[in-house]
Amino acid sequence: MNTEPTKPWPALWALVLGFFMILVDSTIVSIANPAIMRDLDADITEVIWVTSAYLLAYAVPLLVTGRLGDRFGPKRIYLIGLVVFTLSSLWCGLSDSIEMLILARVVQGLGAALMTPQTMAVITRIFAPQKRGAAMAIWGATAGVATLVGPILGGVLVDGFGWEWIFIVNVPVGIVGFILAWRLVPNLTTHSHRFDWLGVILSAVGMFLLVFGIQEGEKYDWGTIVGPITVWGLIIAGIVILVAFVVWQHFNRAEPLLPLGLFRDRNFSVANIGITLVGVAITALPLPLAFFYQVARGLTPTQAALMLVPMAVAVIVLAPVVGRLMGKVPAKWIAFTGFVIITISLAMYSFMLSPDVPLALLLIPSALLGIGQSGIWSPLASSATYSLPPQQAGAGSGVYNTTRQVGSVLGSAAIAALISSRLAANLPGFSASAAESAGGGQALPAAIAGPFTDAMSQSLWLSTAAFAVAAIVVLFFEKPKKNVTWVGTGSTAAVDLESAK
């Protein structure tokens, strides 16, 4: 096999820039929702669709786009996705109606779906296994930091320039990212495949129905949408179609979209369960804290976002340390320790939140949360891909990123339902919609702030439970099988595909 010699670290940094931008856009919008509602004269349901549309368009195609990278080359698909993402970001910033913004976010999500699997696939193919842990530490730290930087950057941009700039800022970043990726990411060998069009249709339709049903369940009170169509009907139909997809993958001996043999690797299966739980927890985590800081305590978006700075700092500082540990300490113990620390930090948040708690004290669980996060991303990603042969890198990364996004959708739906139910129990008549438009420098009256804070504190237990379960799940990791033989040294390492089969 002819493999283009490449320097893997510059290629990694070029990809990390685009990956960071994608993940920031998954969280940056939440803090801008009140401003978008006011400027575009939207209601709460419409503004939630600004995020939901992005998540749907991001999650649904991931299995397909991972395979596209295998077929046409990860660099080519990544660059196409980056162009789509950058242009649609400009479209978002120039939108003058909520409908236009939602449509632009759909296109932006499609661009993100094209890019994401390629980043992980390229890392798998250009780094030798013994160096992949450090590379995945950077990739994982990017994911962790991006989820934290999103609200911080969003608060600064909304307060200083307006909500449009949370999207427009992507344009210069996208241009720089395109130039770097064009110059530094290698043109890796493609694999000639027959494309599984039936698998594409089944996976896309099944994912859409499942995700749409979960996202819209609370809006329709988990009942009828229109005529005989119900929320649960959509969810069940989505599950049935996805089961049919799996059955088809089993019987399709020619070229399945999802090689079920991937799941014979126990570490791949465990990592996918773990990252699904992380997706649930990470997506559910910011909303109760944002409501507490902005509504109960009356902080501005920027002030509320700055309460998360210790998390981001801890992840940035500890990411290189985790990278060095990856080759010396079993991944399961790094991940287990990280999940336990996160669980403790969230429990601290839940017990400490009160209308009069000194804000400085809340920086302690914030820092602990960052310390824990630094230890979960790279062990999960590295364990998922370590034993995959390069010709399955696209499919494997597509599955991994799909499960993360499905977890995010589940977390988004679950936290919305949980916050609504906790507010109803603790503070009847005060809805999440009312909370969305409150805050921004005016704290709630004491009689309301207490019950409201209790509702947010109780809602944090969703993320706490998900992280606690993930701590147990990662204990099932086993020592990776070294079934991939790499030849060459240093930055020009290549892979022997025959020994990888």
C-alpha cells in the first residue's frame, strides 16, 4: 500500500481547529437564546429549535459521513464540510427571521456532520498506536474545552457585539482552518467500497424519527403531534427502523455501512456506551447552572460564563499530563478516576447551591469538574479506535461520534423535562420559559429564589447519575489487543494492512 509520508502533529493541530469550532457551536447558542428571542420576535419553542435543528442535522448523517471519508478520502470530505459549515455560519449571522436562522443551522449541522468523523479517522490512520494516546489526549481535551468555552465565548460576544457574532466569528476561523488543513493534512489512501444505499436510508430515517421524537416530546406533552401521529409512535418507529438497519447490516455481506464486527472488540463497545453517557451528562449539565447563575443570582451572561473558567483551565493544564499517562497507566483507571472526580464535583454543586452561597466557593466544584473531565475524553476515544484497522477507521469514528451525539440529544430532552417537572414541584407557576427571559443583572426575590435554586440543584442529579454509571462502565475495558502492525518510525510511520485484517 502506498501511504503518503506525513508529519502527524501539524496535521492534528490543523484538524483540531475545525473540530473545536464545531463543538463550540453545540453549546454557544444556549447563552444567546434571550437575545435571539428579543431581536427576532421568537417564542421559546422557536428559539429552542435553533439548537435542536443543529443537533438533528449533526446527529442523523454521522454514520454516513464516516463511510464517505473511507470512500472518498477523509481530507476531501473534511474540507467540503468545513466550507459548508463556514458559509452557513455567515448565513446564520445574517439571518433576519427565526425561520431563516433555523434553516441555516440545519445546513451548519450537516457541515459539522461531514467534518467530525474525519478528524478521528485521520488520527487513527497517521499515528502509530504507541503515539495515539497522546494524540487522542489532544483530541479529547479539545472536546472537553470546547464544551466549556462555548458558553464563555457566547457570553462575551452577546454582551459586547450581539448574538449574530457567535456565528460570524466562525468565518475567519473557518478560512484559516481550511488553509491549514489543505496544506498539512495528508491525502490518505481511499478504500474502494460499494455504497450501502439501503443502509443509508434506514439509518438516516431511523435516527431522524428517534431524535425528533425525543427532542419534541416535551413540546407535545409526549402525546399527539398531528392526527394519528404521536411522539411515542415516532420514537417506536425510529427504534424499529434502526433494528431493521442492524438486521440488514448482518445480512449484507457485500459492503455494510456499519461493520458489526467492530463490536466484537469489547473496548469499542464499552467506549461507545461510555461516550453516550458522557453525551447525556455534558449536554444536561450547563442548563441548571446557567439558570441558577443568571436567574436566581442575577448574573449577566458573561459573569455566569466566567464561573466555568476553572473547568476550562483545569482541562487545558492537565491534558498533556493525561497524554503522557495514556501509555503508562491502563485507560480504564484514568477514565474511572476522572468519572469519580466529576461525580463528586456535581454532588458538591447540588448540595452547595443556594441563593446566598458565596460565588467564590462554587469555583471549587468547577475546578474539580475540569480535573475530572481531563481524564475521560482521551481514554474513551483512544480505547474505541486503538484496535481498528485503518480501512474501518471512518466507520468506527462515525459510530463513536454518532453515539455521542445521540447521547447529547437524549440529555437535551431529558434535562428540559426534568427542569420543568422540578419547577412545577418546587415553584408552581414558574416555568422554564419564564426563566429563559429572566436574569441579566436582576436576581429573583428571596421567596422565589430558594425554591427555584432547589429545582436547579435537583436537576443536576441527572448528570451526576450519568457520570456515576459511566464510572462503572469503563471498568469493563480490557487491555487492548495489539493486532495492528506498524512499520517505519517517527512521523513517517505506515501501517501494514494485511496484518491488520
